[in-house]
Amino acid sequence: MTALAIDINDASLVVADRDRVLASEPGYALVDGAGVLTGWHAYRLGRLKPRYVSNEFWANLSLEPGSAGLDGSRSAADLAYAQLESLWKAHKDTAREILLVVPARYGAAELGLLLGLAQECGMPIRAMVDVAVAASAKPYPGRQLLYVDAGLHRVSVTPLKQAEQVAARPEHALETAGLASLMETLARRVAEIFVLATRFDPFRQAESEQLLYDRLPEWLRAVHDQGEADLTLPFDGTDYVAKVRSDQLLGAAAGFYRAIVQLIAQSREPGQSLTVQISDRLAGLPGLETELARLDDTEIVVLPAGHAARAALRALDAIDQGQGQVKLLKHLLWRDAADPGADAAAAAPRARMRVAARALAPTHIVYRGIAYPIGGEGIVIGRTALEGRRMIVVDDQRGGVSSSHCEILLRDGEIKLHDLSRHGTFVNEKRVAGEAVLHAADVIRIGSPGAELVAVRAEF
């Protein structure tokens, strides 16, 4: 008998012991008659029986009738219980006790309901652990530490406090999109490529559409790893083959990736070097690492599958059960020693590349394809034209843009950006603390969702 951890995330519920992942399945349920199928069984019928399949019950965990997102009176708790029970039946013979790794968004009502469902299944729950704390096993001295994760319907960025223990701070979250909507977008883009390459439209029939969704995760991983891949879709006796490149998918995913970068930027403390831990649920997406490379002075740490569950278990001996009470832990002891030398060495190649690329001062600012010379008198960027000043006037429909948002000028032999706004100005997704030196290829963002301008050097 051993201790197990269950990571509650609807993109992939993970069961693990200290050494390995024992099971991983999506938060899907299919209600057909009196029975309920969950996990991969439900996912693989999602396009064939869409009226009977839900993937919203973990995001909207509730006892309210109809909260499952299906016709009828089923509650989200009914479906969550069915999936927990199925997972528990497969592993209860080897489990001595259970840690539940939980999302930060769950409040007291959701946590109490989750605990009740787990105990109803017969699980011996030792504690509940915040997922960002569970995943953050190693300190990064002198750097700000963030944890980035995604579920089917949201993306979250959690700052961590580093002291003798790691502790979770309030998260920033994108509540309007998650991996479910991203997969919809990428699936349609892949289908378009199949149509162009083979004249076969996978979305024309439910069976071929389902087959595309079944294979999409492994296809995305192949494109991520290789830059391009030949995708094969066998259907009705014919193998349809289309070559897909990473850049063909990047355009479809660009808005989602940009939102992640902006969430990270909102969570960043001015002037701090940054370490960003990315969960495996995001790490295999083609082109995401390219987008994250826009972040200045940032080290990206890709966490392996099941990392949060396995790392939480390494703290088990230090968790006080509290006289039989199940506690929510938002802080834990570090489980891995810091290795500053190794971290610095890993980050150095990226830092050197950026310095080399940005050694020259910019001469122009590009906005919507037009290059504006900075000149000796400088230039102001904002929402309203100022009399007597050279201006770049951005779209006045964007939120968070001040009339005079920032100024770019030559000072002390350098091109500098001076923030004039109440809302903040970002350079390479790092918030400017008053003033920053600009280099060629820097990306300036103002407003929300944001107007972007690029600093360039024109040689004559």
C-alpha cells in the first residue's frame, strides 16, 4: 500500500505515486440512459454524441440541478463523482492515503463539495494541496517564480512567495478561454490543411471529425517536437496525408498565446528576473515557446507530466493531518534543493542571444505597418493628438490607453521609453518601472488587450 495524489484538472486528471503517473484522463462525461461514461471513453464519443457529453462539470462544480451542462437534472457533482469513483476503483487496492491537488480557483464551497465526493467514494484523504504550491518543489533565489497552468476552460498564472517554504499568492486568470476552445480552433485549422492537401474535409462527417480530435494531441506534439509533421487520417479505406508546419498553427493559436504572455506580464514584479514554470498541459503546444521568448530576462522551466501530483507526495511526511481534519495547504516545504549555478548556466545562452540581437539603438517605431522616426525631439504614443508634439495615435477603442501614454526620446546617448500612464507600459511583456532603455526589435505594448508597436533600426 502506498500514498497516491490526484491532480484535479479537467484537461487531464492525473493519478500518480511518487515515482510515476498511474493514470491520466480528461474531464469528460457521457450520460447515456441511466449510465455514465467518463474520461477517455466519453472523450472518444464527444463528436458522435455531443448532446450527451459534458466537459464543464469540474469547472462549474455544484450540486445545482442542471449544472452539468446537459439536458435534464444532472448536477456537475453527479458527473464529478462518477469520474472520481471510476478512478478510485482502478487504484484503491494499492492506495493507503490520498492527496488531492486542487486548482486555486476553488473556493470553500467547491473544496467542501470535492472533499465530500472523495470521501463518499471511500478515499482516505490526507490533505488538499494548492496545485501551484505542489508543482513548485525547487526555489529560484533572486528571481520571481510563477506557475502557469491551463484547464479546459481557463488559464491561470500563480505567483509564488519564496522563503523557507513556498506559498501561493493570488492568481491571475483568463476566464474566457482554455484548452477546449484552443483545441477547437486548432482542429479546424488542421482540417483546412487537409482540405487543401487532399480535398478531404474531416468535418464533413461526425466519424472523421471524431477521429481528427482523437489524434490531435499526438499530432500537436509531433509538430511541436519536429517543426513539421506528416499527419495521417485513415478513413473509409483511404489514408489521407497532410504536411503541417508549426507556423501554420501559430496563426490560429496566436491570440491564446498572447493572452498567456499578458497574464504573465500582469503577474510580474517590476525589475525582477523571472522563472516561469509551465505545466505539461501547455508545454507541447506548437509555437508557445516562441511566444514566451518575447519575455525579457525570463527562464522557462517545462514541467513533466504528473509533476504537481508527484512533487506533492514528496512533502507527505511533513504534512500534519491535524487530528483527522483535512486541511487545504497553500504553502509547503521545498522538496528540491536550489542550484543557482545550474540555473544561471541554463539561462545564460538565452540572455547572450538577446543582448547580441539588441545591441543597436532603434531609429523608428513601427505601428500598423508605418515606421515613425524617433528623431531628436522624440515621439509620444497615446490616444489623443497633442498640439506641437510628434505623435503616434493608437486605436482609441482600446481600453487602458492614456491620452499621452508614453514618450520615446533620445537621452544620455540612449533611446529611452518614459511611461506617462496610469495603466502601465510593457516592453517585451515586462512592465516598465518609470523608464526603460529601448533596443532594436523590442516590442512595446500599451492598453488591454493591447496595441503593439515595434522598435526597429533602419540603416541608410
